[in-house]
Amino acid sequence: MLQPAVTRSALTGFLFSGLLMSFLGAVLPVWGYHIHTNSLRVGAYFLAQTVGLLLSPAIGPRLLRRKGTSYALALACALAAAGLLELGFVAPPVHYLWRMAGLLITGTAAGLLNMALFHAITPAYELDPASTLNIGGTFFGLGCLITALIVSGTYYVKPVWLVFVLLAAPAALGSWLYARQRAPTGTVYPQPSWRQASAEFKGLAAVLFALLLFFQFGNEWALAGWLPLFISQRLGTSPSTALLLLAVYWLALLLGRFGAQYLLPRVSHARMLVGSVLAPLFGSSVLSFTDNLMGVVTGILFLGAGFALIYPLVMEKIGYRFPRFHPGVFNGIFSIGVVGGLLSPATIGVYAHFWGVGAAVTVPLLGSIMVFLLLLLLMLEAHLSGRPNNSTTAA
């Protein structure tokens, strides 16, 4: 049953998710890594966060089944606030393993939060997948934007732990709000076994979708995680300016979500997908070769606007071709694509160690090319298989 109040509170919860998923890229300059970039250590930070995300499916389904979504949301936000506060007191020169422990906590909280949010919005998702995910993406982007603005505006504030207190405050507020909410437990989608999941993942389309998600998620988060460090070292700008440009990236994504809301029922979805791939391709090319602020802003705007459209459209295609797919659980080969994409900022740490911080832009450039090629292959596969495509024409 669709419960508007529960769905609205869950959709706004993506704002807290955006804060948790994006804060690491914003706080790296606060920890001084724009001056002495230890690329391998930065990569290890992203890896610790991703490991936390991978741990959440071990506790999430049982917690949702026994306690319900409101409890899980409140617990996730409380855990996030605790992890952020811990990180505020272990800034360098404290040993980096303490920061990795805090990132493991916040990563686990983010994974649990996302799982609970996707379960809570399931009724709306089943009615309109693309629009529901696009609205959730709008709140998610707003959370990322607020995070970048908070860190940029407080960069010179001392002591450092005050910045993390400001970041932890929204999560603590979310925990209080969700603890007061009395939502029914609802349906908890079971974690499918590999044998069950593989029943729908034997065709070429499933592999192509997984690869598309792999490269698309990798493109978005590689840039979000490393953009402030790249700008500071490439242009020599102040960290606060670099963080403002990170906010511009999130703003471009956010405005792209609003644009998608207008375009989804009016424009061919296939054409939107092609355009949303070509825009990041152009933007990453500009960002790779520019040596001035105008070029950086231009590249960021094209990248953000293009990335904004791809995820909800691809998820809609997945939901149509694979009806048993559900975004709130790990679904076989699709989980590999999503998790692989989340590993991208960590792997860039290795590339940057050998080839410099420019790898933060080179990887999304190559990834955009792969997304474009995979999109062409998906369109060709759909044509050869003779399958109808519900997103090739405007609704």
C-alpha cells in the first residue's frame, strides 16, 4: 500500500544519504591532503568507506524484518553521527588507522540508510521507477551540495572537529526524526541466492547493464572524491575555492535532476541517454586539458548535467527488462556493477600514485567512452532481440 507520509519522509532521507556518501571527498583538504597528497592513503580511505557499505547487507535485512524501516533509519543516522564525531577528533597527525575506523562506521551507516530508504520508497518505485529515483536523486544531490558548502564555508575554522560537528548535526537530527516516526514494517525483500539471481542474469543485456552501472558509478564518484585535490594541485587554487567548485559540480547534478523531471515525460528516453553520455565525455575532455578556472567550470557543468540523467533512466530500463530487480537489495550481477563503481575512487589512489592526480579526470574520461559504447551495444541488443523498449519514446 502506498503511504504518502512514509514515502515523503523516506525520499527526504536521501539528503542524509548524500551527506554521508559525499563528505569524504570534501574533508580531504581539511586533513591537509591537498598539500601533501598521499594517494595510496587517500585510496585506502575510500576503500574503508566502501567496505563499510559492503558490510551493511549482513545486518540490514534482519534489522528491517525485526524492527521496521523507521528503526533502521534512526539507527543508521545515529551511527553516522557517531562516526562523523569520531572522525572530527582523529585528524592528522593522529594515526590514519583511526580515520579508517571512522570511515568504516560511516560507510556501514550509509549502506544501512540506503537499504532502508529504498525499502521505504518501494510502493512509489513500483508505480513510477524513473520519477521516484529522480526525486530521491534530487534530495541526494542536495545533501552532497550542502556538505560541500559547509566544508568550504568552515574550512578556516579551527579546531577541525567543529567542521565535523556541523556535518554530524543533520544526521543526529535525522535519527531523532525517524525515531519519532511510527511507520509499519512493510515488505522486506529477501536477499536472493546466487542461483535465484542468476535466473535473470544469463543474457547479454544483464551483463551490459551491470557494466554500464559499473562505469557510470565509477565516473561520478571518482570525480566527486578527487575533484578538490585535482583543482588545488592543477590550478593552485585555495582549498576553499576548490570546495566551492565541488559544490558547483553537485549543483549541476541537482539542476540536472530538476531538468530530468521536466524532460522524462516529454522527450525520448533513448535520446536523453545518448545526450547524457556525450555531455560527460565532452566535460571530462575539457577538464583534462584546461589550465584556467573558466575551463574547470565548463567541464564541471557538462559533467554534472550529463551524469544527472543516466542513473534514473538506466534503473527504469533495468526494472522493465528484469521485473524482479529491486533497488533496495543486492541483486546478483547488478550488485557487482554498483559496488565496482563505488571502488573507483579507491583505485584512483593507485593510479594517482604512479601517474599523478590527473588520473582523477582521466579515469572518468575513459569511463565516459565505455558508457557510450555500452549504450550503443544495449540499443543494438534490444533491436536484434526484438524486445519492446518502454523508454525509447516519450511517455
